[in-house]
Amino acid sequence: MITKNMTIGEIRELGSEANKIMDDIFGPGCFSCPHSKTKSLEFGATVHGKDVDNVIECLNRKLNTD
């Protein structure tokens, strides 16, 4: 299950489908950002003006991790 406290790097480790979804939400290059390994999903969502709860719902639904 994806949570707002997971790092973007942890989500990346979930595989190519997670990477594609993150690119769709945040734009290409999300994982090349220096913050991606250490910052939380909540941080990334806030910086990009995204609602973290919507991002989590989308990731969990598409990855069937909820």
C-alpha cells in the first residue's frame, strides 16, 4: 500500500508500472530529480501542486496495492 510518507525512491523500486504512473502524474524526469530518493510522496505532491490523497488513491488503484 502506497502512503504519503513513502519516499519517491521507494515507489520507484516498485517497478516500471509505478514509474510510468509517477511520470503521468508529475511529468517525465520525476525520478531524475535529486530529491526523489529522500523526499516523501507528500513532499513531491505539495511541490508540484498535486493533492497527495488523490495521488495515493491513483497509485494504489492502478497498482492494486490497497
